[in-house]
Amino acid sequence: MTIRKTIRTLLPTPALRFIRKVRGTDDSESYKNLSTQEIFSRIYEKKGWGESGDPSQPFFSGPGSHDGAVFSDYIRSVHDFLATFEKKPDVVDLGCGDFFIGSKIRDLCNNYTACDIVPALIEFNKEKYKELAVDFRVLDLSVDELPNGDVVFVRQVLQHLSNAQIMRAVPKIKAKYKYLVLTEHLPDSRNFKHNLDKPAGPDIRREIKSGVVLTSEPFNLAPQSQREICRVSEYGGIIATTVYQFSG
């Protein structure tokens, strides 16, 4: 890996956003008339979240999925959560990305369905991870019917979507699963403005001093219980993971 590519994998979101603007890959107008699938396909094609530096790995889901300071605590916390089940749960991963994180928790799950909206990414994952017995599917979580499962993981996905898209997804998630394990990148202040709207794209609400909080308006999620299982201070904010229980 070159020095330039190594630096890019570790850059915080604001720095990556500046690079995208210089390269013309973070212009909101360039996404304006695209479908959601086209938006996220473009992000991967244009390396909008950085690049791996490995020619054999053309898809890169960003430093938040590859920086050990971020994902190691997450994986440990998720392992502890999954270990509480009497038998391995069936798991659905919505917005699985390059599946680096998913591959680290696969062994504690029974059936594993991993979904992403980018067809080329899903085809790549099918080949790369074929030994892990994962059901990879192309899926838009705000529009399509969701796969069956006990636990659903949504890791740093909603932060890239509009409020309208999140509002379509949340009732389906609550109706379908017993547990939602949600990870969001939030401002480091607990007094930030919740759920300011934005169009779908590579940027997140933290850049406008906001963040996705499902229990606040306009989403008003009312789980049976909730508990934060992981909180990491990185990239000028907090990457928080919360388990919401809906039944069972």
C-alpha cells in the first residue's frame, strides 16, 4: 500500500469530504437526479469513502470499517451480545458494505443474510466470502421487503440516508426483527440536534452537527428496551452502537 493510500484509509470524514469535493465526487448536484442505487454505486466507483490500497479489493466501505481503533471494540461488544443467545441467532446485515466487519462476527451467527444496494459489490462479496456460507442479496432497505431473521445489524448506514428513507425503513425493521443493533456516527456533544434532514449521499449528519436518533422525532421508535453496548470516540465524534429489543 502506498503512503498516500494508507493516509486515505485513516482520514476522518471531514477530510475525506474535502478530497471528494476536490475530485468532484462530493458535489450534491451530481447525486441529485440519481436513484439510491446509483448514488451508492457512484460512491464506491469514485472511491468516495477512500480506498483499500489492495488492487484485489476494489470496494472500500470507509475507515470506520477498517480502523482497528473503531471496529475492535465494536466486534468485541457484538460478540458479547451474540453470546447471550442460547442458540446462534439468524442474522440480517442491512448495508453490509465490503463485509469486512460482517466476516468477523459470522461465526457466532446461524443463518446470515447480508444485503447491500450496490449490485457489483454484492457480486464481489459472493465470490470473496463464498467459504462463509453467507446469503448475499441486493436490497434497498427503505423500499424492498426485508429478509427474515432474529437480529438485524444496521451499521453506519442510516446516517447516509434521508429522513424519508429512514422513515420507510424503521417500521419494517421493528415489525420484522426481535433485535436491532444500530451503529451511528454522532457529534461528541449530547446536546446535538437530532435528525436534521439531508439527501442520500456519502456525507453524514455529523457534518451539520446532527445525528440519527431513532427514538426522537420524526421517527419516534418505541422499543421494548434499549441499551448502548459500544461507544468509541473517533473522527471528531462518537460512534455509538445501541441494541433495541422489540420482542422476545
